[in-house]
Amino acid sequence: MIINNFQEPNETPEHNVLLVLFLDDQFCARFFGVLKEDWQLDLVTALRKNVEAERQNVIKGTHERYNKTLRQECERALERYAGSIEWEIKFWRAFEEEGVDVRLSCSICTRSTLPEYQDSYAYTPSHVGEGSVWAECWVLSDLRLHEIKVQIKPAVGDEYPAVLSQMRVNRTNVLFVERYIGTGASEKQFVETFKMSGMRVVFRHEVEAAQLPALTGTLRS
């Protein structure tokens, strides 16, 4: 009772059932989809922009007219950008850190390395090297969710203001809950209260019903 501040312990079997769901990439993808329906499309668009920016950097190398070898190297590198480029979405998670049940983020990257043009440094000539192209989940920034910090509660009732206060303390921005059992406020009012505080409530049934987007694909020129 002292350890849990006279409340029910968080690490119940029911809590852990919800926690381990985040080990699955498909579940995480659906979770993102509840927060923002077109998150995957935004990530692919961001990656496409980054790939084009890297391609333009390589083109810049062809303008180094005084260095024929470099120009030819850049021209060969550009051929790598002319074809199809495979991409993959990856998820990163950490559990039980600083009072946060789950820290969740994602990135998208090309599945093979692509040439990149590296600017000159002191006494070092410019050259075309190999690098990866990727983009972060900043596409969720309009929801203040650059990194999703999830608080897990199997059931939340009329004590939800205390849950809200707890989330303010550990700066958690998403409450993942299986069911709402309060009587003093409707489920809609419960969700709206968190929304007005800049937090989201996500129910398990919403995640399970969400469409699964592709986690791999191809960028075509």
C-alpha cells in the first residue's frame, strides 16, 4: 500500500496484457492510425522529400567542373536514384521509464543505402559517399506527439482526474485504456476532458478496428 500510494498496483496481469501489445509492429501501426489517420502517407511523403534533397545534393557535385573525376562519380551515383527505392517503417519503444509505461516513436528509411554528396571540410575534398535516407515521426507534430508517451490503464472510472494529474506530472500525452467505467461523467465527456488538456484517450477496441497500413513499400521516380 505504501509503495502504490494507497492505490491499486499498476503492474496487474491486466495491465501487462495491454503493455505487451506494443511489442507488435502491426499493433503500433494501428495505434498511430487512431491518433492520425494518414500518418503513414505523411511519413512516405517526408521520405520522398528527403530522398529528393539528397539527389539534389549529388547533382551539386556535378557542378564541380574543376574536378572531372568527382563529376563522373556523381553522375554514376544519380543512376541509383533513377530506379525504384524500397522503404520500411520501423518502430522504437521503451517500457517503464521515468513513470511512463510506453515511449513509442517511429521512423521511415530506405532499405538500401543511397549515395550522398558530402560538402568539403578543411583540407578534405568533397566526395560522394554512402548514406541512408530517413524521416522521423514529426508528421504527428500537429498533435504534440513527436514522441508518444503512453499511460496504460485497463479500466478508468470516476478517479480519472487523478489519472490526468498523474499524466501531467510524468508528461504523458496518450492514455491507453480498455474500458471506461465511470458514472459521474459520460465516456464522451471523459475523452473530451483529456483532449482539452492536450492529451488523447485511445481505447483498445479502436486500435483493433483500425486499418493496418503498409509498413514496407517502394518509391518510384
